[in-house]
Amino acid sequence: MGGNNLETRSLIDELRPFDKTAGLFDLGHPLLNRVAESFVKAAGIGAVQAVSREAYFTATESVSGDNGGMPPGIGGSRRNRFPDLKGETNKKSVEALVKGSGKESLQWGLAAGMYSGLTYGLKEARGVHDWKNSAMAGAVTGAALALTSDDSSHEQIVQCAITGAALSTAANLLTGIF
């Protein structure tokens, strides 16, 4: 094999060019790059979270009966998340898991992409990044996330908007402290 200068590259070597300035995407505009990157990262986290939660509930139910000794609210919410998961066939169960985790993945991606895009856009429009940008982006993102639920009401949308604004403002203010 003489004269072969190919070197073995690790995953770290492959990902090294994607530093903070380059990012994972180059869609031609920093706003689009930021939204796409945030969406993809959070959607992946959402999918892993949904599958791991389902695996946990399946394991606890198989060990200790119907709801795994969980309080009624937690066990009941699990049944409502993926209602067809205990189908007659494995194919139906897998389809329900993929559909449910896909929906949750999209919700996480929507929230992260929207929040990231709004904070960037507000920073560019106002010329400063402060708690006001975070509050506005959190409120809009919270309201949009509430609209993705199956039974969204006016009260739920307002509550999610207030919660999103409060959480993002607190995160922004605490960033300098910790």
C-alpha cells in the first residue's frame, strides 16, 4: 500500500470546521442559519426525549402493572400522548411511536427556531440584545407553542405566552450572573 497518504479522521476532526462562526448550515443569511440550526438541534432533542419517555413508561408499566405506581395525572398523560402505542400489532405501535415523537420533535424545533430567529431579528432591529428582546421572543414562542397543542384555548395561549416571556427573561437576566 506504499505511497498512500490517507489519514484516519475521527468524528471530532470532521466536525472541527463547524465552529461558532460557521455553524452547521449556510443558507445565505445569518437569520436563516440560526433558525435552521436551532430547529435541527432542538428537534433532535425532542425526538430523543419523546422516545426515552415512552421507553420509561413502557418499562415501568411492564414491571408494576397498569401505570407503574405513578400518580394518576402522570400515568394518564402518558396514555393520552401516544394512544395507539398499545395496538394489536407491533407495526401499529411503531407507527404511533414515530408519529408521536415526530410531532413532539417538530414542537421542540418550532420553539427553538422561532425563539432564536426572533431574538436575532429583534437584536438587529433594535440594535441591542436585552431582556426586552428575550421577553418578546419568549411570549411569541410560547403562544405559538400553545397553538400546536390539540386543544388550545384562549386562556392556554395567554398562559403559555406569559410563561415563555417570564422564562426567557429570567434566563437572559441570569446569564450574566452565572
